[in-house]
Amino acid sequence: MISAENIEKSYGEVKALRGVSLEVKEGELFGLIGPDGAGKTSLIRILVTLLKPDKGSATVNQLDVVDDFRKLRKQIGYMPGRFSLYPDLSVEENMTFFATVFGTTIEENYHLVKDIYQQIEPFKERLAGRLSGGMKQKLALSCALIHAPKVLVLDEPTTGVDAVSRKEFWEMLKRLQKMGITILVSTPYMDEANLCDRVALIQDGNILTINTPERVTQNHESILWAVRSDNMYLCIRDLRKHPGVKTVFGFGEFLHITLRDNTISPTALEKYLKERCHTNIAINPIEPGIEDVFMDLMQKHDN
Amino acid sequence: MKQLRGFIRKEFHHIFRDSRTMLILFGIPIIQLLLFGYVITTEIKDARIAILDKSHDEVTREITHKLLSSGYFRLDAMLDNEGQIDNIFRQGNIKEVVVFEQNFGKKLERDGKADVQVITDASDPNTAQLLSNYTNAIVQDYLQKKFVNYKIPLEIKPQVRMLFNESLMGAFTYVPGTMALILILISAMMTSITIVREKEMGTMEILLVSPLKSHHIIIGKVAPYLILSILNALIIIGMGYLIFGVPVRGSFILLMFVVIVYILLALSLGILISTISDSQVKAMFVSVMILMLPTILLSGFIYPIDNMPVALQVFSNIMPARWFIEAVKAVMLKGVGTGYIWKQILIMTGMTILFLGISVKKFKLRLE
């Protein structure tokens, strides 16, 4: 449904995308995951015809994003990163406006947006600028869907939205997927990766890996331990000094460490830490999450 | 078509819901017209003068009475000697002192000649010039009537008539000028700001991704301001007529045609500005710098173009307001027909086409 090949894009000196290729299948919920400044927005803007790639090509629904951009614009639903509706128009006026712009009416495609729109309909007289963050996102999504697009592209829809609204938002995306809409969504939140069918990890204009969330973590070769002690700061320093430890990153109340080889055991490491006066030591081997994989891939990439 | 209607409806919502926009659209034109009409005036009314009458005879009293009853002058002080003149000017309250020499009336009867000295405060040279002319005219007029049977030497007396504006009313020039200024401000500045606002707020991203064509976006943005600007022009013409008595001597339809041509020109300029600005502040700055000040200074609105240095005279040719003011004055005050102003209309149309052409070329279908 969406296919990008070797896309490069620079803004002056800054290289935003350095040869990005990806393929999104029809009906898929595809996640584009990476930190701020990784190139997510640039890639998305190229795919929705807002920017031209410097090199490479991309098609959405077999339409070229540069040559067939007019036709393509009728078939894409796009929700930009920041709130891009008219704050001085009411909820209903925003909806009506975007419906008219796409040559349709709210009634015609009401079935598509019904689930979402019903939640904000009680406030339809309210100006969009006075809605809460979560409701703004719902309205923006409704507006992006009003013309029944085949492909829905969302740029960081959950950034700055509270945890409950985020969860609701992903449930809505799942429901839309069931209606047959192909969805490409970008997010800086690693924990949202598990909600996608497949994810692409992007960093510094390069795609690090593309796979299902399960495979991404399964393919992770390194052994991962979660470590904690009373003095976390010293703990990081001492672990980094240990010759068998490859990486140390803080993950909430634990440190996640990867090992160079399998020669050291948890007990050996505990002994090592005890010798350096650490107390309350806990070491548990764990399954890696997306975030661990991301850190690992980033490290490899940088080297 | 339906898309366009929806777009225009949205645009009206933006305008009517923003009190600042409403103020600029309807408050400023009225205030500006009143200000220009009443405050910046070149007419003389109730100028304060002092009189030093060394003669105190019937003739000087009558001339003094004539001066003060003309409506142009108001007596501030009667002076006793020349020493006071300097001082009273320094105080700054009075604009003119009229000095009658001793035995004024007797000399006049005996020699047919007497001296009256008119001293004006020329720190404001235009006013000083006007005051002395008015005084001179009143004195001459008096003498003519008084000594109608007297054998005065044969002289040629010019009869001056001020055509199209007999009483030299300032409002006659300020109404067309204000209209030129306000229409260009509203049309060009407001449209450029409203287009750039969509870019700044990110809504342009969605509009671009939608099937809307660029001319839909532009027409949708501009159409409301065309309607509101026409309304504004009607308000200004109406106020000019009712408050300042500025007539529309020519065809009203022709006048409105000129107004609409000028509005379209200003709108195209606004679109052009919007394509080169990426923030509302920049659009506003560009509009004020390249439109407002030159329109006031170089269009012949306040200062006659003929008096400018040659370089500025040439430059005034590219001021849209210059051609508009010429055409509007011709229709409103001289009552001429299309035959006399086709040149101005043609120039404005040409400018519009040029600006639109550049805008269409520069309008971005993408974000870069």
C-alpha cells in the first residue's frame, strides 16, 4: 500500500533522511518509531505529498507521491503532528468544513467516524481551541477520516496526550484498521510499538530495523539483566568499569545491562558489586523490550 | 463550487469572531476618516490674530471688523505699540499681527494710498502664506467696495476661482486619499495576514493535502475581504458626503468600478505578500512598510506629486494609490466619464495581473 525506496532528504546542511526504504502492506497498522529528530516527520510529509524527496521514490496506493500528488491527496487522510484545526471554529464547524473541502458531508461517512465523533459530539458547539488535549486529538482524527481515506497517516498523534487518552486513541486506530484502512503512525513512545502489526525503528535518518514487535525483540542477541542497588549512580559507574559488561542504561528503577559474553553469572556480578560496597543488590535476567533493542541497535549503528 | 462556498463561509467565521479583525475592518476606517477630515486640515478657521491700530479711525475699525467677521480670524489682543509684537509671537498663541499706520484713513483719502503691515508666524510657512493671502483679499475687497466711485488708477484685478473645490475644503482630498489608504490596508494587509496565519497554525498543511486547488484557497481567502472592502468604500463615500459634504459628481457606477479595480489590485498585492512571508509579523511588517507609508507620502494623498524631487516623482508611478486617487478625484469631483480615466484603470489592471502572475508562480503546492 505504501512503499518508499531509498528516500533521501536534506534541509540545507542537515540530512534528515539518508536512504530510507519501507513497505506497508494493505490493511496493516504500521508504526514508525524513533526519538525526536530521527526523521519521522520528514518521511511522513514526503509520503503525504507535502515534501518532495531529494532522491528516491515513494508510492502510496500505487500513486507516485510526486507525479500523481493530486490524485493521491484525495485518498490520504493525514493528521499532522501539532493540532492543526481552526481553534476559532466550533467542533461541528471544523468537521463540516473539512467534509466540504473533500467534497463530502458528515452524514455520508458518519459510520466511519461514529465511534470517535460520538465522544465529542456533546461538545459540538464548543470552539475547538477550548477542547482538552485528548478531545482535540479525537476531533483531528475525525476530520482526517471524514472523506473515507484508504490510507491514514498520523504524525505523533499521542505526543503530549495523557495516558488514558493515549490508550483510547490506540483502540480507535485498531478499530479503524478492522474497517480496512491502512494506517501509518509515528510515535516517540517505545511502549506503543507493541500495539502495531509491524514497526520500523528509525534513528538519525536511517531505518535500523523493520519487523513485527515480537520478532524485533526475539532477534535481539545480547543477554539482558536488570540490576539495582541502593546507590544507583555509583552502580552505573562500577558496572561500566566491569570488563564483561557491554552497555548500561537506566530504565526506571532498574539498570538494564547487556553482557559481552556468557562467561559471567549473576552471582559473579553480585559479588563484584558487593566488593565495591553496594547494598541491597538485585540482579534478574529479563526479556528485552523494544526500548532495549532500540538502544542496542543505536549503539551498533553509531559504531 | 461547493468547496469554495464552504471555504468562504469558514473565512467569514474567522473574521466575525475575531474582535481585532473587526476593529481593523470597521473601526479604523471611520476613525481615520474623521481624523484626516477634521485634524489634518489645511483650511484656515478661527486663526488667532492681534491688531495694532495706530490710527483708530473709521476705516481701520471697519477693516478690523471685516477681518474678524470673515470667520477666518479671531481677535486675540489689541496691541498698543510695536514693542509688544515680538513678545506676543514668542508666546505662540497668535498666528498674525495686522498693523495699521498712523492716520491710515486720512492718508488713504488724501494720497489714495496707506500702509497696512501684515506680520505672520512663518514657523508654519503654509499657514502663514494662507493667512496673509486671506488678509490681503479681505482688505482689497473692502477697499473696492468702499471706494467704488473713487478714481483709482486703472488696474487689472485677477478673479480667482477654485474649480471643483470652490471653498478649498481639505476633505475633498482626504476622502479619496483615506479611501486609498484604508482599502489597501484592509485588502492587502488583512489578506496577507490571514493566508500566512494558516501557514503559521499548521492548517495550511491539511489544506494542501486536501483536494483543494491553490486557486480555491486563494479565492476563498480573498472573496470575503473583497465584499468587506466594497462595504468599507461605501461607508467612506457615505461619510464623506454626509459629514464633509464631499459630492459624487460623476457616475456612481463608474466610481464603484474604479474602487473594485483598486480593491482587486490591493488583494493581489496581499496574496503576493503572503507568498513571500512565513509569519504574520513579517506579513504585517512588509504591508506597513511597503504599503502604508509610501501610500501616505508618495501617492499625492497629502503632498502634491509635482513638488517632489524627480526621483520620487518617478517612484510614485508604481504606487497603486496614486492612480486610484487620480481616478477617484476625477470621478467624484470633476464628474468625468470613463474616457478621461481609462489610463488609470488600465495601469491598475496591469498591476493586478502582474502581481497575480507572480503570486501564482510563487504559491507553493507543498511545504517548501
